[in-house]
Amino acid sequence: MFAEIITIGDEILIGQIVDTNSAYIAQELNKIGISVYQISSVQDHREHILQALEEACSRADLILITGGLGPTKDDITKHTLCEFLQDTLVLNKEVLSHVEYLFEKYITTPISEMNRQQAFVPSRATILPNKYGTAPGMWMHRGKQVLVSMPGVPFEMKNLMQHEVLPRIQEQFHRPFILHRTIMTYGLGESAIVERIEDWENALPQFIKLAYLPNLGKVRLRLTAKGSDKEKITEAVDTAIQALYGIIGDIIYGEEEAGSLESGIAKIMTKKGLSLATAESFTGGKIAQQLTSIPGASAYFKGSVVGYATEVKKEVLGVPEDLIKKHTVVSEEVAKSMALQARKLFKADFAISTTGNAGPTKGDSDVEIGTVFIGIATPNTVFAEQFSMGNHRVRIVQKSVHKAFELLKKEILKI
Amino acid sequence: MFAEIITIGDEILIGQIVDTNSAYIAQELNKIGISVYQISSVQDHREHILQALEEACSRADLILITGGLGPTKDDITKHTLCEFLQDTLVLNKEVLSHVEYLFEKYITTPISEMNRQQAFVPSRATILPNKYGTAPGMWMHRGKQVLVSMPGVPFEMKNLMQHEVLPRIQEQFHRPFILHRTIMTYGLGESAIVERIEDWENALPQFIKLAYLPNLGKVRLRLTAKGSDKEKITEAVDTAIQALYGIIGDIIYGEEEAGSLESGIAKIMTKKGLSLATAESFTGGKIAQQLTSIPGASAYFKGSVVGYATEVKKEVLGVPEDLIKKHTVVSEEVAKSMALQARKLFKADFAISTTGNAGPTKGDSDVEIGTVFIGIATPNTVFAEQFSMGNHRVRIVQKSVHKAFELLKKEILKI
């Protein structure tokens, strides 16, 4: 069984927005055993939507559609779906009173005829209440196929997925078991790994698929297995991974967990009652921002001092001036001092520091672009490591933030 | 003339990555007058890629393809393109010496047969050198249609687009002129705007298309015009926008510039030689991170103190304790004091502060979730404004960061 995703909206085709809805929907479907065959982004044009629906229906049993449900002229998804399914629009009183309620509670302008139109839905559609907006989700049938239409606003769509769409899919579709596991390696390129694991790869059972995912100086190996026998699949993948450790255990540094590295840190620190502060130079607040984007960060994250300039390191953080003079601002000694000072300033158990040069021009230091130091202060020790992160500004910051989280995680696991 | 984009890779279909390549390519194509008809994301499967190529070729003259060009077994784009175009792979000596050069310079492991395979390309393809990676771009013909294959790694693809693909497209395709202009409104909902501008919208010339883009509490109106006569189109859109100001001038607060609000701030501050600091509570470093993500931020951005906790506001920033006691930590007075203290601590001309409650639980304050204060300190004054940003954590932060930039921009334009 396959699903397809269709995202509708000219704003996607002109590149005004990045379509994040598809990745979210694909991820959620995979979790419950449904593979996505194709993702298509199409324009707000009747013929184009009809064609995309036709094509998707020729390949998949479940079609999830987002976008084009607003009240204005350019939003034609609802009418086009009606045409495709040979249905007609009828007034739904529950939707109407929800729209009226939203207007009364949150919107200052009076409700208009156009807003009331939001309550017209295909006569045979099951309505999925949209708590956060005026356009409801719609669950529709076409023979044995299911088509689901949701608004394109990400937080409205996500809420509908969680509370309405996913439970219905789980109820109505017979699904295989899908298992993804991703092994993280460091230190060898994609093709060098291939050569080492060639025999292992060729001996994998047919139902296990391997993918190489090079990113941020690492190669991740994703194993995907699919079938009806959960136990058999889980065991086969376990066995394959154990064998893999036997062959390239020297470059494997762990398995990718569900969720990000920083959410793992958040969980551990909260559970152990530990606290964290950061002193960020070239990472510009990205470490703090990634940590605080996880709800509940206030339980362990004390705060951060962000500053490129040498004077901030001296005056706000209190790094000794002679230390900077002696070792230069991008140095192991300064990274260590920054971590220590952040730990002290924020009264935290742990601190991360970053100092380096992300380019495009050299700053208060003469080091090469891409040279960075990451410091970690713990209740027991302080250290800093030097890295060469390449010459691409955005990637230098990304890689460094990731590396900082890795170093920190290792330390908090020791406590 | 239409283009289509095909992004290839199982990692997209299982939601492991968000496909940002498509939005970038679509945006760049639009700038040079090429409309994208459809974006399709497909799996690393031979039949599926062939089918997607067939479908795209039935609709478009130019097909841009990313992904599936790695050296490993799961990367089959090159072979499949060869099959589709009835071509064969031949060794390209320039690509080979580039691959050898990259291995010698950057990669510690010895070059392997598999790496050398990267130098095999379709015999009739024009090779587009990939400075940053081993997989070259390929420019191919199929009758009058052009197919371009690029690696999926975003920074490799972007470099190829800028230096190889876009110049060739501009040379080889006759392109219409496309103009997008986006008017930003605030204070009225989508449907209320529709009612006020209905007559204006109906009177628009056929070649001007209007779209409503509601986001972050605002509605943006995008006008898109397309045709061969650049002067006529520009004039017609100008006239339409002037007329629009006559009707809803009360809710228009500007036109969206190419580039973000923060890049506008960066330009103005750098040009005027002004400097900026921030004190961020619930925004958690996102303001600093967005500012420092723009190259050259060190010219004007001094730094930031990030901290949720009341003690950080007191001890690191120096907000007076009795002020917090009297007004509570989420208050106009504390926001003002935070901005003043940040300006002083970092010796900056301007400072932004944020204090509020982004949920999901109440922090050191009893205010409602979504209640925030944004403070601005300037060389001449200090003020803070209160906002209600809804009840969705991520959006509360996004809206507040955006609002902070708006408030700051107004002030720096006064200097």
C-alpha cells in the first residue's frame, strides 16, 4: 500500500515558501507503516489539480492534500475536489458555528458571506474539525481510495494530522510494519565505507534496503525493512547491525535516535536535574536557539552570552585580557576560559563555548576560515577541541553546533 | 514555456529531510522569467524516475533534477537518465582529474574504483564542473527539451545553479518577463480585505494575478504579471498598486522587499555605522541567530544576553530587583530596562529586548501564554510595546522576532 502527498499553492512553485508540510506528513505516515510513493507540488489551477489527483490515484490508495482551502478566489481546492469526486458542496452547520465562534472570539472584523462559505463542504465528505482555523479537514472516498484534504497552514495541518487523520488511517488501513534504523559513522568517505561493507551489503536479506546519507562530514547508513512479520523484521535488522559493528565498529559512533541530538540532551539534563549555559562567538546564538526551540528548555537552560567581538569576551564574559593577548582570541585557551566564565556567570553545571572563524572574512583573529574551537566546562573539568569545518559559512556553523552537542552529550552521560 | 523540478531520494519520501532545493531552484527560475509547472519528489527507483521524467517531459521544456548522483549503489540517477535518453556512460578525463584532485587535497582515504566511477557521464551530456564535490552537473538534450542533473547536496547544487545552469538557461531560452510584487497589510483578515478590494480585483488586467498570503497575523497580497512587454507590465502593476493604496492604504504597511527584514536591517545599520545588541528572554537567542546568519553581521551586531530566568535578567543584565518585584518580570518596565541594560553592557547604539510567555507552561510570571513585551532602546529613547501573540509556542516566538525587527527598522530609519 502506498500514499501520495499533493501540496497545492502557487507560493510553492514560485519558491516563496519551502514546503515543509510534505516532510512532516511523510515522516508521520512512515511511523505507522505507510510508504509515500511520490510528493507533488502543483499550482492553484483547476486542470493542474485534476491532473495531479488523477496521476496520484493511479499509483496510491491514500492521497493527502494540503493547501488551497482559504476563503478567497485563488483557493480552489475544495471546488476541484468536488468536481473530481462528482460531489456537490453543502452547508455544514457545525463548521458554520465553529467559523462564527472563531470570528466572535479572535477576529475584530464582522463575519462575512465569504467566511460563511468556508462551511460549505462536499456532501459525502467526513468533516475533520480544525480547532485553529476556519477551513475544516475533509476525509473523502473514491471507491476504495481515500483522499484527505487539509489546510496548508503548518500548525493547523499538524493538529489535524495528529488528532483526526492518523487515527483514522490506523483504523481503516491494513499496514505493514516499517522499521528505519540509522547508524552514524565518522572518519571515512561514502565510497571507502562501501568497499569495506560490500560483502555485508550483498548478503542483506531482500527486505532490508540500505541507503548512504553523507552530511556534515559524516556518513549515516540507513537500513529500512518492511513486511508483515514485525518480529522477524526487527530480528533481521538487529542481526545485520550487529554484523556491521563487527566490520566497521571503528568508525561507528552511535545510532541516530528518534528526535534530534538536542532533544536527547534536553531529556537527559532535565531528568538528572542538571543545568547548562553557553558562550557563543561565531555560532551567533544558534546553540541557544536550538536548545530553546524545545518546549521545557527553561528547566535546564540558564542562558547564553552571544558576541563576536573580543571586547564582549573580555567585558561581558570576563575572559582575562592577557590570556587573549597571549593565545589569540581563536584558541584552545580562550575557548576553555569562555566555557568556565559562562558556567560561573549563569551558575550552571555545564557550559558550552565556541570561538572560531566562519568567514567570509577573517575577524579579530588570523586563523584560517573554518578553524573553530569548542569548549566544554563540566562540574569536574574543562576542555576545548579544535576542528577544521571547511570553508562554507553556513555549514561551518551547522557542523560546529552539532559537534558541540555531541561533545556535551558525552559529558552529561558521565554524570 | 514551463520548467519542472524533480528531486530524487528516498530520504525525501520518508520525511528524513525537508526538500529545500526545490524552493531555491523555483525562486531562481522565477527571477529570470521561467515559471515552474510542477515539483515532484520521487524515490531512488528506476521505474519511478523514468515515469517522473516521462510525465515532466510531457508538460515542460526544461527539467531540473537533483539527487541520486552519489557513488553508491542506491544512487541510480545517472544510469537512469542514460536509459531515458538512450545514451551511454563514457569516461570524462576532466571530471576524473577533478575527483583525483579532491581526494588528494581533502580526503584522507585513498581514491577507489567507485570514486573513479563518478567520472563516467552520458556521452552527449555537457559537463558542469562541481567545485565542491565529486559528482558533476550534467546538461542534456532530448529534442528541443533540456534536462539538467545536479547533486542533491544544497550548497553544491546552489553553486552549480549560479555559475553554470542559470547562465546557460538565460542564453538558450527565450523567456517572458515575470514580475512579482507583494504588498503587506496588517489588521484585517483575508476575507475582510477581499470585500474591500473586490471591484479593484475584478478590474485587474488578465495578465495580473492576485494571491492572498495570510501568515503571522498579517495578510500579504502578491501580484504576479507575466508577458513579453516589460514596460507595459511594470506600468500596469504600478498603476494597480497605486489604486490599491487608494482603497486599503490604512492597512498597508509596506511592500515586501527582496530579502528578509533582517537583511534590510543589516544593510541600513552597516551603511550608517550603527551597532546593535539584544537581551532575549522567551525568544531564546532566535533574534541573535537570525541576525548572525547574514554574512558581515560582525560589522554592526555586538552581541546578546539570552536567558529565561529572572536571575539572569538581574545578575547578568543588571535589571534592578525592585523593578521586577514592582512590575513583575513580564512587564513594560522590565522590557525597557532590559533594552537599556543591553545597550549599556554591549556599548551599542540600539538594543532589542524580549520578555514574555511562549508557553507551554507559565514561567516566572503569571501572564497569559502569548503575552509578550518587546523593548527598543535607541540613542534617543527607550520604549516597550505589549502584544498578544496567540497560544502556539513556535508562532509566538516567530511573530515576536518579526515584530522586533519591524520596530527596530522603524527606529533606525529615523537616524
